[in-house]
Amino acid sequence: METSLKGKDYISTQDWSDEQIDLALETASDLKAKFKNDIPHRYLADKTIFLFFFDKSTRTRNSFEAGITQLGGHAHFIEASTSQAAHGESPKDMGIILSSYGHAIAIRHDLVPGEGNAYMREVAKWADKPVINMQCDVDHPCQTLADLMTIREKFGNDLRGKKIAVSWAYAPSYAKPMSVPQGLIMLMTRFGMDVSLAHPPEYALMDEPLRIAKENAAKAGTKFEIVDSMDAAFENADIVYPKSWGIESLFHKPEEALEISKKYKDWICDERLMDLTRKDSLYMHCLPADRGYEVTDSVIDGSHSVVHQEAENRLHTAKALMALTM
Ligand code: CP
């Protein structure tokens, strides 16, 4: 597939124009229809993508692996812990060498604030093939692209006046990256939605994504507010996206972070909160969700939930990103 995006990195949604994001979503919809109708779409025959993971994954790994196969190419799955990155090999050497073997490098490096985004930008500086961010400390642009696709499928492309609540929620499992809420506030403010961000005081997002979200809202004529309760964010919301994330300064101190989070066990998305939202509202989550903590079973399995459609759209959007850039 020859496109204007061939060779372009996708490290943050912010790196792509509105028109380029629109093209990615149109391509994803086209690929979804082809997949559903068994129409072959081998746009990347014999091409190779390297999938480099510093963290675990179900959806991201498998959407890229299945996606490249359907596009006629092949993926190499690389676990950072079993590669020479574990012995300190530089992102520069890795970028130069892997890009000489194939056609794209995709990276997940999301666990430590200050590291992942810088790592992938260094790889991209030296690689002469596109670098795709499969989640870093700052953004999860593959996830938020699938989220925007899902929201458009439900509400249409004109999202002006729609309110999305992006809220922290309690989870005991581990300190989840901050990149999904940060990616959401940056992207959804650009595409017509009014964003209400809710979190307890310790869970502030990073300064730069907050700055970008405010700037995007001002440019697009949308609203961006920060509130201190789920109730305030959920009031009349069209879309709710409650999920857990960690405390920026405490990713190295998980026990201390867990103690603080226990104060906010009542930050759970339940039926009472959903009743504050609009009748046709969507419940979204990037998954995996901590059921019984972040959200009740009745909400995630209920009529508002679009989590499985959202997860499915990870496949179609990953394919669009590969088909357009490789
Ligand atoms: N939402 C998401 O990125 O899922 P995985 O962690 O399973 O890839």
C-alpha cells in the first residue's frame, strides 16, 4: 500500500495531524470490513516487523502478530529480557540493526516513568524504518486509536459536545502505567470531545500530556477539566473510561504506592455511577480490568460496555498502522 505515511514513526498521536489520524481510522474501517468478509488484503507480503516487549501483553502482541499475518507479512516477537537489551545494548545499535533486517520496529516500554518514550525516540532517531509505540510511559497511541474508532462507530464522526470521563479507579494488582489516561486526554480533546479527568490528589498525570491536552482543547474549542471525584466526571457523561494508574514518583516503591491506593477503594465503577451518565453512554476500558475493584461485573458485562468491540478494534487499527507506514 503506497501512502503518504510510508516510513513515518507513530510514537504519539500528537506526532500525526488530524488528517493522518482520520486516514488511519478510515483504513482501519476498510480493513475491518475486508477481514469480516474474508476479502484478502495482503498489502505487506514478505515484510517483517519486529515486536520488542519490555512488558507483558495480550491484546497488543496478538493484534500485531495476527494483523501482520493477515497482511501477508511476518512478526518476530522479541522479549527484551532474553535479548541483548538485558545486557545493556544501546537503542541506537538495536535500531540500526533491526531496521536493516526488516520493515518496522514496534516497542512496548511502559513500566518506568521517564524511560520508555525516550528509549523509542532514540531507536527512531537511528532506525531508517518506522517505529511504532506499542505503549510507553507517556502514551499508548495504538490503544487510543482503537478507542476513537470504537467511539466513532457508536456515535459517528462528529463528536462535538460529547463528554468523556477519564477517571482513576482502584486496583490492587500492580501500578499500571499512566499512558492510557494521558493518551486519552491528548487525543479526545482534539476530536471534538469534552474531557473530564478525575483522580485522587496523589494521582496527577505527567505535566507534558496535561499541557498538550489543555492546548488541544483550546485549539479545537473543546473543554478539558480536572475534578476530584468520579461522581463529578460521570455526571451526564456520554463515555466513561475508569481505570487504575500508578503514582508518578512511586513506581520504584510499589508497597508504598499500594498503601496509598487503599485509601481509595471506593473508586469503583458501579451501577450507581453509571446511573449518573447519559442513557446511551459507553463504558470503556483498555483491558485487562481488575474486576471487582476497578469495575463491577454488572457494569463491564452490562449493556453500556463496549470493551470487547474496543479490544477487537485493536486488531484493525494495528493493521492500519502497519499497512500505512511499512
Ligand atoms: N490494552 C492493552 O494494551 O492490552 P495488553 O496489555 O494485553 O496488550
